[in-house]
Amino acid sequence: MIEDKSPYYKCTPVNVLEKDNFKLYWNRSMLTDKTIPFNRPDIIFMNKKTKNTFFIDIAVPNSHNLAKIITDKQNKYQELANEICATWKQKAEQVIPIVIPSTGVIPKSLSQSLTRLNFHPNTYIQLQKSVILGTCSIVRNILNYK
């Protein structure tokens, strides 16, 4: 949806991107008829043609309790997904957590999530690299702190 080929770490995304058959919301609160406590997933991607909507939430936690974090991410936005899809008259909705621990270890659920999004199977390599470089940057900043 973006023609610019700049590196991901230089990207400053806008809140809404729209093309002919697709709409993407980035880090935006969604208004609903009833009050829903978790109404701001990281990404909402809607395919207007197939009427499928993906609610994507990204996390980079510590390496412990990964299964609990993944389950919590899925459950956290399910109510919002149901409400939005009923309002927008979508055929299907999926809540997809993208969870990579700060150590770069790849959980099995990540490949399942990437497959559900129809990403290239090796996408996890770029995600892993990004997480590890981010973790190294944080550690470097802490060690240089005066």
C-alpha cells in the first residue's frame, strides 16, 4: 500500500491507509456502539473485496510466559473484532498476535500468525533481526547511562 521503499526503521506510518480493495488502520482507537475496554489494536487490516478483517497486535515481551501473552492478546481484542465486524458487515474476522520475545527466540505461534496473514515464510527473519537490534540498542543505552 506504500510505494516508498525506505527501511522499516525510518518509516513513520499514517493512521489510515486506503487503496481500492484495502483499508489499514495503524494505532488508532476504534469507536463502537457499546463500550469496549480494549479498542486500540496495533493494526486493523480490512480487505473490502473478501470482507475479511484482521486485528493484529504486536508484542516484544521477555521470554517467560509466552503462551499466556499470546492467549491474552487473542482474547483481549476478540470482543472488539466481533463488534467491528458486525458494524462493518464483514464476513470474517481474525485476531492475530505477533509475539517475538526480546531475545529473538521464535515461538511456534509466530509462523502460524504469518501464515494466516499470507506473508512469506521467511518474514520472521526480518522480524527477528529488528527485535534483536532493538534489544541491543536498549542495552547499549542503559550501559552508557550516566
